[in-house]
Amino acid sequence: MEEIADEALVEKFGIAIRLVEDSGTYIVQQAPVDQEGKYNENEFRVFGGPVGYVSSEFDDEDDAQKFFNDIQILSNDQLSERYPKMWII
């Protein structure tokens, strides 16, 4: 797994996010952040994914990068509207 974008803290949601590439699939992952702004590298996982939802895995790097960037700039409501079957936090 290769990291495509630097990990970013998204304090408004209490998560860290990263964008990685694995065998031609681009994956946006999240990890919970503690009160001190720290997170465990082993806790990164995809967004969404349960039955009835899609996960944050993309065939196109641009689509993955857009989701990664949107998490940092959009509100919870905007993300829920734009990514209704993926944005679960």
C-alpha cells in the first residue's frame, strides 16, 4: 500500500484521513483521533462499507482525491448530501 497524500487531521470530525493506493485502487481511510490529536496507524479503515453502502475505494485517483479534499473543507451536512452512501461518521 502506497500513501498518495499526506495524512491530515480533520479536527471538526475527530478523525485523521489518508489517501493510499493498493493494486490500482485508490482508498480514502479514516482513523479516530484522541483528545491529544493522536491516532493509531493500525486503526485506519475505509468510510462506509456496511450493507447498503459503498466504501471509499475508487478506481480513479482524481475521484479519490476529490473525496479526500472534500472531507477537509465541507460540513457534515454537505458531505452527507454529496456522498449519501459513503459518508458515515
